[in-house]
Amino acid sequence: MNPIISDDFLLDTEMAKRLYNTYAKALPILDFHNHLSPTEIRHNRTFTNMTEIWLEGDHYKWRAMRACGIEEAYITGDASDKEKFLAWAKVVPQLLGNPLYHWVHLELKRYFDIDLLLSEQTAEEIWILGNEKLQSMTTHSLLKANKVEFLGTTDDPTDVLDDHRYLQESDLACFVAPSFRPDQGLEVNGNQFVSWVERLAIRTNKTITTYTDFMDALDERIDAFDALGCRASDHGLSEMVFEPASEQEVQRIFDKRLNNQPVTLHESKQFKTHTLLRLAGKYQEKNWAMQLHIGPLRNNNTKMFKQLGPDSGFDSIGDRPVAEPLSAFLNQLEQHGQLPKTVLYGLNPRDNYILATMAGNFQSGEQPGKIQFGTAWWFNDHLDGMRDQMQILANVGTLRHFIGMLTDSRSFLSFSRHEYFRRILCNLLGEWSEKGLVPADQALLGEYVSAISYHNAAHYFELVREGANQWT
């Protein structure tokens, strides 16, 4: 079987090939949003076999395996690691057109120097060759091999952050910084809210009995994150809401919840709106970027949620209205001079033009692209989704100042998705050039490629290298 990952993979024109090889290929990686474990980086984790590094925690693959009729025992159950790998190998040939097919073979080529197509017939050979390569592979070696200069992990305000502190005092060349993800603190009706407030109180050594106490504790954690180089917050929003409330109203809602009294849906939206507005003002003071991930419908399968918990492959795209509440939210912040740099990610592709045009409403002379229409996310980070996102941004905004790709992944092999994105970007620009839609000016197009692949994000998140292992 012939390999599909060639030098010209996804590059259809001569201009695209020149752009990729001259301007994109050698650039380092700034992965400003991911779910990698700082603990695994701190301890320079090694991996025993291909299942550990490839299938562990990867709900993209789990979802595909279920769709192909694989029993749960071979996905998240008690089957052996080799049995799980063999089950995955059986599935891969059934995934033509799914980005997983490309990613699997890109990862085999880049990390294991394996040109074989994964299938039942090649599984044993790939298992042996891959496991041999893993003997010299660690989290640190993977970061170095991929030239990863910055990682923005995803961290709860109640997290200790000792791993980040250790890493920043180490000689690791990659700057690993926390990102502030206070989702549980915004869901006043959530089952975990009260226990989360208790953990926040322990982490800050505060007594939290009022909403003012609550916000003071969150402010303290923002300061702690900032001291460790945090560049962004992150918010997973199943629904964008905007229900204004006074401080007194929110205090009353907070009191009700801590006293185990019912909180209405309207009150929960008031609490989320008011708290997110307060937090956004703090982000603006710190010069952080506020990332809003809008639109997932999570944990659809109650039976499997009870069995496996969240982030197990049972989420999908939601369809709640976004334009009016998002406009009101951003406008409120802008009117009070509290609108931080903001990245808007939409899970429903129906909302792409809404988000791209909404970003244009709140741009500023402070910097190019202050409000970003973020890269294709989750169910959209495939070839068509990435092209569409960039095409829409170019149609109604400014592609030149786009901050580009991130992995949003728990896998240390997912950095190859930056290559995937860069090839798609170069092919898009090369195609426009060949059709006469843009000048056949390699230097001009190359400027776009290098900016979107690396330099725009470095500027946006203010990542300045002061020395070999020193970042500010």
C-alpha cells in the first residue's frame, strides 16, 4: 500500500509548495490552547506502548471506534492495550474522509518514521516498530522535536499550579503557562458548584460566604495565574447568555445556592452574565486574551455519562442563538472600557459568519485583530472546516492578522495538526494565486503564511524570548 503523506501532501499548486517549504515548514509552534497535562511534562513522562500515547484519553478516536461497532471493552474498558490497538487498526481503513485518517498517518510518519497505512494487516508490524521508537520518546523529546516554544494548558482556578512553577524554574526550552478556565464557577446551578466554591476557599485560604468573597477569591487566583505567565482565560459556553443583573441580585442568587435553595434558569443566566463581565474586566487589566468556546451540546448519552463521565466522546454541536447575547456582552464591556483581547470559537458552522462579522464590530487601534474569529474547532478542525473558517474570515474580515492554529488536544502527538493547518493555509493561498484572485507574489503571500503560522500569535499573546529558556 502506498503512503499518503508525501512531501506535497495537500499542496496542489507550485505556489502552495513554495509557500509551505519556504515560509511555514521550519517555523516553531505556539500552541496557545490545549489540554496537555503539566504533570506529565514536569515528570517527562514515557509511554510503554502505542495505545498509551495514541488512544489514552482521545475521545475523537473513541467516538470513531464506537461508530464502527467496536465494543466499549476495546475502547475504554478492560481489554489489554494491544487488543485496543488492534481494534483501532481495524477501524482506521473505515475512516476515509475523516481527518483522523490523515492525522493517524501524519503522526506515524513524523513521530515513528513509519510509511505504512494502518490496517488489520499492518497492525502487528506497526505495533512492534512504534513500541521500539517509544523507548527513546518522552514528553520533553516530543516538545523539542516539534519545536514547541509555548504551551497554554487549561487549568481550573482551584488547581495548585505547582507543576507550572516547577517547569518555569527548570531548563525546559518550552514555556508552559496555565490558562484560566473557571467554568464550574460560572454554573451556579451545576451539581458541583457548592463543592467547587469550597475548594476555591481552601485554595485561597479564605472564608467564602458572600458573592464579594467569591469574586475576591477569583481575583486572587487570577493574580496567581498571572504571576506564572498566564496569557489567556478560556470559557466553554454551551450557550452564550446575556441577562444583566445588579450586584445585589447576584448576591441573592449566590446566597440561595449556598443555602441549597433552588435557583431558576433566569437567575443562573444572570449569575453567569454578571460574573463573566466581572472576570472580563480583570482579564483586560492583565492584558490577557479571553477565549470563548461557544456551542457544544455536552454529555448527550446519559447512560454512558454515568459510566465514563465527561469528555468521553458523547458531545455534539448545539444550536442555541448566539448573535444577540454575544453582541450585548461584548458591547457592555466595550462601553465600560473593559473589553479584553477576545477569541471567538464557534462549534456550529452555522454561526461562522455571525462570529466573523461580530469580531469586526469591536476591533481597535490598540492592535491589529484585537477580536479574533478563532480557528476551526472540534467537529470543524478538518480540511473543509479549516478552509471554510479562513475563507469566511478573509471574506468579511482580515485574514492577515489571524492568530492561526492550536491543538485543543490531550495528546502529545497532536502537534502535527499545526503542519496539517499550515499545508491547508498554503494551499488556499496558492489556489487563489493560480486563479488570479490574489497577486502571484511569493513574498507577499509568504508574509501571510509566516504571520498566521507563528508571528501573529507571538504578538497577540506577547510572547517575547529574552534568552535560551527565558520568556516574558
